[in-house]
Amino acid sequence: MVYKVVLILVMLFQFSAFAESDVSIAKSFEFKSKSLRENRTIVVSLPDGYESSNAHYPVLYLLDGVQNLKHVVGSVDVLTRVGGIPPMIIVGIKSKSRMKDFTPTKAAGIEESGGGQAFLNFLGDELIPYIDGKYRTNEFRVLEGHSVAGLFTAFTFMESPNLFDAYIVMGPRVLVEQRGACKRS
């Protein structure tokens, strides 16, 4: 009977200790961009074991990074554990205006569109060199985007195919002009 009580107390202690621990998947900071002339929120998720190793890691640049970070970190973790991909650093970029950042040309009816080239300059000239200088990265880079960020990812592949080694384009959104108004398809 005493053993059962001790076992239950030990289990309760372990569960309460677990419940009180914090889990953090990323660190966030503000990045001052000259290309965009504004600050951007950047989130960085380091792979398990980063602090205790000297390894250099590939980097996944995640567009719409704040809203998509949790499921991408989880997916990368699972794929890493089963040996499908190597551990990697995930860099999420928060967009202030998706239409401005991710559209390569001006679209009729969408005033803020057409800032894709400036966003591409921000990635290539500012953010990637900063991440490479601050973290132990290797040369392999991936860009991921969905919807209108998928459009930007495809644009980046065509405009600067050597900036990234892999491109993940999911459901790219196309803007189509109809009778002077721009519609999303």
C-alpha cells in the first residue's frame, strides 16, 4: 500500500512539474529593413540540439511566418525524427501587407500591390546575410509560401533562381484583371 501511495505521489509530482514548464518554439525580434523602409517581425526556431552542437543547419524561410510557424515547426520536427529531412533552422517573416510584399507587379484595383521586388531585395540583401551571420547555417536554403505568398515564391524562383536551393509553392494565388477591376482567383 505504501508503494502505491509513493508511486502516485511521484507521478503527481512529475505531472505538476511538467505542467509548469514553459515550451517555446521560437524567438522573435524586430528587424529594421532598409529595402522595405520599415521594421519586420522575424521569428527563429532552432532545431533540437542546436545549443549543444557545432553543426551547421539548412534554413527554411517561411513567408507568413508568424501565423504558420506552429504547424511548420511541428511538421519539420516529425519529418526530422523519422529521417525524412535533416534538422533545420526555421525563419518566419511576418508580413504587414501580403498584397504589397508578395505581388511582383502593380494590380489594377489593389493600390498597395507591386512591392514584390522590394521584398525580394529585403530577403537577398538583408535578411539572409543577417541570419547567416548570427546562426550556424549551411548553404542550403528553402523558401516556402502559400496563396499569394506562393505567387511570390514562384516569382522569386524565376527572378533569382539561385537565391534558394528549394522552393515550396502551395496554392499560388493569381490576380486576374477583369474589366478594370482586379479579382483574386
